[in-house]
Amino acid sequence: MSSEASRHQRRRQETADRIVEAAASLFGERGVEATKVADICARADVAHQTFFNHFPTKQELVRELVRRGHDFFLNALAAAALDGRGTGERLALLFAELHRAAAAVGPMHQDLVSETIRAAHEEKDTERVHQLRRALAGMIRTGRAEGDVARTHALEDQVSLVIGALSQLMVEWAHRADFDVAERAARMARLLADALAPRRPR
């Protein structure tokens, strides 16, 4: 790639990043539905046509947030795997980081969570799903090797248990205004650690 082409690609990526950051901020402040493309363009300081050069629709922009959220999840999972002592602590760190990041977007974070869940269900990129499952499987394999995760159940079922808990947490948070997600996330992490642990002899 020539240096000119490289500069063009870098500038294009920087513009896309600015649009995504502006959208995430506005979605968190006002909600997805209430935020117009014109609002995003004004916040990102880009022309209207520039927006559509990068994202054909606002929904495609939400899908980009889903894709970036997937990357964030993998990074949070890697950090939890590195910093946590034992599977229970790793799950607690992961759940806490996901909650912290989602809550930081603004008062309308539940609306954004709801929209991203819906977009994630429409996402056709199965490789991303497999990548997420492989990363969680790595954490659980570590727990098996360390002895705090049971070997009596199929690894894929244990991965599904964690994904199911995470999905339920996000769905409830998106639809319950009085939902204390931080407290529930901590409880869910403890429950998962107990559910995954080997049975002690009676």
C-alpha cells in the first residue's frame, strides 16, 4: 500500500471512529430513537454525506457498536483471565467491567443496551460468536486445570451457561428501570462460580 493510500485509509478510519464515538455518546444521553443522523454529524463535526459514506443507515451504525462491543468483551475477558485468582474472581471482574463500561455511556444506557442486544441478534457474523465462545472456553479450561471448575460436564455446556447468564443480565437491565445491575452482576458471578465448581463429596 502506498503512503498516500495509507494516509487516506487512516483518515477514513479516524472519521469513522469520530462518528461512532459521537453516536455512542448521544445514544447514551438521549436514546437511540431520539438521536437523529444530523445530531451525530454535528457532534462528530462531519458533513451529512460523510456519515452515509461510512454507514448506510443509523442501524448499521448500531451494528458497528455491536462489533466494537464484541471486541471490548474479548479484551475485558482477557484482562479478567489475567488478573483474577480463580474462576469466581475472573467472572466477577468480567461482569463488573461490562457493567462499568455500559453504565458509563450516559443516563440512556439501558436504551443503548436494548438496541445493541437487538442488533446482536440480527448479526450474521457467526465467526464473532465462535470467537467469543472460544475465549470463554479458554477461561473455563483454565478453571478446570486449576481445579475450581468441574470436569463432569461438557465444556460447551459450561460455556453456554455463562453466555446465558450474561445475556439474561443484559436483557433484564435493558427492560427494568429499577434494576440494580451492579448488585445483580456480582450475585450472578457468584452463582456461576458455584454452579461450575466440582461437587464436594458428602
